[in-house]
Amino acid sequence: MSDYLGMSAAERWRSVIRPDSAPGMMVLAGVVGAAAGLGAVVLIETIRAVAFGVAAGAEVLSSGQASVAIAVPVGLWLAWRVARLAPEVAGHGVPRIVEAIAVRGAKIGLRVAVLKTLATGLTIGAGGSAGREGSIAQIGASMGSWVGRTFGLGEADIRVLVASGAGAGIAATFNAPIAGVFFAMEVILRAFPVKHLQTLVVASVAGAVVSRSIIGEGLTFVLEPYSLGDASDLLLYALLGLVTVAFAWVFLVSLDWFEVVPERLKSWARPLLLGVLVALLGLLQPEVLGSGQAFVGKILRGELSYVWWLLGLLAILKAITTSATLGGRGSGGIFMPSLFIGATAGAGFAQLVDPVWPGSPLEPGAFALVGMSATFAAVARAPLTAILIVFETTGDYGLVLPLMIATSISMFLAGRVRPLSAYTAPLARWGIHPTQFGEVDLLDTVKVGEVASRSPLTTTTTASLAEVQGELHRHRLHRLPVVEDGELIGIISESDIVRVGGPSDQVTVAEAMTPSPVTVTPEMPVSEALERMAALGVGGLPVVSEDNPRRLLAMFRREDVVKAYHQALSASSRQRRVVDRPRATVDAKNRFFEFEIPADSIADGRKISEVPWPEGCLLVSVHRGNNLLIATGDTVLRAGDAITAFGGEEARERLVHRLEARVESPGDGAAEESPASAGSGP
């Protein structure tokens, strides 16, 4: 009894619900979903409060146009100020969720939910062009991360709760629980993990129920049901799929352009200048300001009589204003803007074709509905979510076949004209290439601390880049951790040095390093550390203390992955899985080491079996780009390949000397090599 009373609240709940079990996860999912639903309500009310203040200002100024011209840039500037407290608050939140899952251990601070609510309220409430859905997804994901960490769950379970929170956010804002589930799987997890389906469903249903009970019942878009008038109309719906790809391409290019090009502006001027642009376009066509949800509803109900070219213009202007809003460091999402673009493009297409179409009269609202699904699928690469969101927000299931045809075509073509989606393009700019949700079985059994290189070489912020380059070359390394006063503050790599113009005695590490690098901990499974390395496209990560994330313990590098693999494979062959296994031991004279094949090396373009390897050197693996290859005699080497070998210091020196040569010396030849040294297999 005394032990129970001494527990924290979280520990007491853990003892009752066992969160590591399926029922426990479902209970926590319900909590996360309900929190996401409340977060959605708070965000909606925040937007309304800011919009009310802007309307009151318009009355004082006796000019709605002046109010827009002032409110939009000021709103973006204030949102930028809020985002300075947490950079992940700026922009549309979904890429930040995927980033957290891929490289941050699914850790999203609870303050992100608070700041995201405020920044999005300022952005959309002031008239910025953005949707609220991405923000609500990020708020829900933050709730999921906080709940998972509070209850001491493992990283894999926290990932599921983060995805559950994001899906619950979508379910809450659209009153669409099924679409919320598929959004979590298609966009966040990028896989369909059946064993976690019940967790995702519980969270999405809880989010929808909570928001519905507070905001009220009803569909997002109320309209009369549509149906397929004539089978020949399917040809037009297929053609609409092509048209939506063009508009989605404009949106994707615009999002990238407004994110990259304005980098040359001062940080404080960026939101103001782009806010002025949004305001000017909004004064030209007020429909493009805000989320545009009410305008989409009018299009679907056939309450507007815009000509086709004006609807097309609105689609393009919405793409530009949304991109400028997010590029100006505003906070919001691209979900509703994508539906806006699709609805206007679809309705405009129907009006353009109707006069010359020999079949039955076309319904612009029906084409708008199909255009919404096709456009979102092309923008987000989430076809099931796109189809289901239209079904659940409209309650109209009469256009199933047109929806599936147009969405399939747009999805197929979009990946060819623009390989990256609106959600993955930002990740690529950050150097992150997320893999599908899953686990690596063998490497789950080895911990980072068992194989990481202890006592790593470090540098300081005051060292020159020329000095660092010399250290990297001397020790055959690609990156060094930056330590000040015993604390890890950054990492400097060869790519960082190249980025600032190359090694120089005049430029210091502080000017070129990557601050606050992604790290791993000794108790983390090698599989999770490998996922982070693969997502970032790097060859090493700092290992820090669990208790003090700034205390550097070791460096985890590519050769350590190979070491872990062999350790796990050896244990597997003995048919045992040991959680706390002893450290692998090797001859003290031998070790794993890595070397990058330079241009014009004798190994460049040759098979491993054709290269005269020195005695006592075993080639283990070849790291090429994001691929780790097992070294065999038939593997063809290329300049830039990072090879991992095993041997003594003397063998390492001979290998380095030989591979740096541009021609074979008289002493080189097959006489020195053996099947083992030629890397015939691991």
C-alpha cells in the first residue's frame, strides 16, 4: 500500500491499465483522441476570436479593404514571432509530424500544441490563406507524444499514438473518423499496420465525438446528392483527373518557390512582404482569403454563377496565396486549400466543357466534388484519404466510380510530373527521407551502446574549418561532434564545410556547424538509430546520455551498424535473443574501419575480386548513397563508395595507401589477395 501511495499519478495509471498491452493502448488512444478533439475546438474558437477582432477593426477604420491590408501582414508577422519560440510551429504541420517520427523519436513538445494554436489563430483569423486541418493534426500529434512519454511507452508505441493524435485531429475538424484513420496510415505512418488499427480507430472516433458534441452535429458540406448521369460522363471525369494534376503541379511548385526563394529576405521582413502580397491578391479576389471552406460549400451546392475562367483563376490565386502565407512563416495547413483548388478547377472544367458536350447537361457541383478528391490525392499522395474525406464531409456516395477513376489517374500522373508531395518535399529539403513504418528484427536485439565508438574525436566552435578538414582527413572521418564546456552543441561535417565555401582559416566551426543535431542514446535499439541515419542520409550520429542529452558519450557510425548486424546474426544463428547481451569482443589488434574510395582510385569501376587487397584485411560492406551492400567478389566499386573493412592498423594503412593510388604499383597483384580479403562474403 505504501508503494502505491508513493507512485506518481502516471505510475498509478500504468499499474492499472498496462499501456504496453492492446487494451491499454486503446485506453490511451481514447485519451489522445479526446484531447485532439478539444484541441480542434480551441483552435476553431481562437480563429473566430481573432477574426472577430479584425472585423471590429474594420468597423473602426470604416473600411474593410484597409482592414485586410493591415491585418494579413500583421497577422503573419505575429505568427512568425510566435514560431520563433518553436520553429516547428511555422508552416503546415504534417511534415513536422513525419520528421518527429523519423528522426526525433516521435518527441513533440506539448508547447507545440499551445503555440501552434496561437500561431494558426493569428494566421487564419487575420485573413491568411491556409487551412486549419494540418494545424489540428499537429496539435493532436503533440498530445499523442506527450501522453506516450508520460506513461513511459517505448518509441514504437509513441509513434502509434502520435499518428493516432494526428488522425484524430483530422477526424475532429472534418467530423470524418474513417478519413482520419486512413490519413494517419497513408500520410503519417506511410504504411497500414493492421495490429495498430484499433488504436487508430479509437482515437479518431474519440476526436470526432468530442468535437461534434461541442461544435454540433452536421456535415462539413451540406448539399443535395449527385449521381452519375450517363456512363459516357466517365470520360470527362477521367479527363478531369488530368486537369487536376496540372493545378496540383502549380500548387506544389508554388509551395516550394515561396519556401526557398524568399530566404534572401530578412527574417522579420519576410512575413510582412509576403503578407502584403496575400492582402493585395485578397483585395482582388476576397474568396481566396481564409480557409475557403464556406466558398467550397457554395460551389458544391451550385449557389455561384462564376464563369469558367474566373474559377480557374481562383484556383491559381488560392495556390499562390496559400503558398505565400505559409512561406511568410504563417501557420496553417494545405488540406482545405487543396479542396478549394480542386472544387474551383472541377466546376470550371464542367462549365467549359458543358456547351460542347453532346451528352446530358453537366453538374458543376458534381465535378467540383470529384475535383476535390483528385486534387488532394495529387497534392498529398493519399488517394484513400482523398476519396473518404469527400464521402464523409458531404455524405454523398453517388459518385463512387467517378471519384475512383479521377483520383487514380491524378495519383498516377502526379507522381511522375512531381515525385515529391506537399508533405515529403519539405522533408527532402531538410535532408530527411522517411521510410515506411516498420521494425528491423535482427537489429532490434542490439543496443547502440554495445557497438558505438567510445571516446570520439571532437572539436570546438573556435576551430577553423581548415583545422577541422585536416582532422577529418587524418582520421578518415566525415563528421566531428562540436563540444563546448563538456556539452554537445552541434556537429560539423564535410558537407557543412563545402556548403560555406570549403576549408578556410578565416571561417570557424561556429559559422558552419549544424546546431542541435539529431542524437541517439545508448539504450536505443540499433534498428531505430539506423532508421534515423537513413532518414537523414548521414553516416553517423552522436550518442548522448539518457539523463543529459548534451553529454556526449560516443559516435554511432556506419561501421557500427555492420558490427551490430554481425553480432545479431551470430546470436540468431545460436537461436537466442538476449535483451541485455554482453559487449562483443574482438582481438584488440583488429577493428572495423571505414574508407571512402577517391576519384581515379584503382578500385573505381572494378569488381572487388579484381582489386589487389592487402593481406589481413577483410572487406565487410559497401555503403553507396542510402544503400548498404554486402561486399561480394562481384560487387563493382565506384568513387565515393564508403567501404567498411576489418583488420589491424597495418592492414588499414596499406589499404588506404593502395586505394588512394591511381595506378597499381609493381608490388600489387593477385598474389597478395585471398578470397577472404577480397570480400567474398560476410
